Amino acid sequence: MVARVEKCPDGFAVIVPTSLANQAGLHAGFPIVLEFAGGYLVVRPKSSPTLDELLARITPENLHGEWADGPPVGSECC
């Protein structure tokens, strides 16, 4: 499949045909990773972080403290 590189304000864009995007599981706004490897521009979906990776981002600086929840104030109780 042949595509064309287009100039846009912040760089360049390649239009991915819908059929190919569907095969790759891509949609508008989907995060991707771009790499130049072995002389090729490689486009691949960005994988979601694992739970361990997310937990590793928790630090004393970004960990919130406890809060008092108090008694029910509406219909949230049984």
C-alpha cells in the first residue's frame, strides 16, 4: 500500500487508510509509538501500562492523605 507524507503545522502526517487502521486496531486519538529501526519507520500501538508500572509511579509526593468520610448524607446507604 502506498501513502503520501503531508506537511502539517507541527511536523508531518501520514494518512492511514481506514481498512489498514482497522486491521491494526487504530482509531482517531489512539496513542502510537514511532520508531526508526533497521532503516524503517515503524508505527505500532502504544501498549497500556501494567499494574506494576502504574504502582511504581506512586511516590510520597503524589500520594494523597486520608479523608474523613462521615456518616451517610443521602440515599447511598442501604
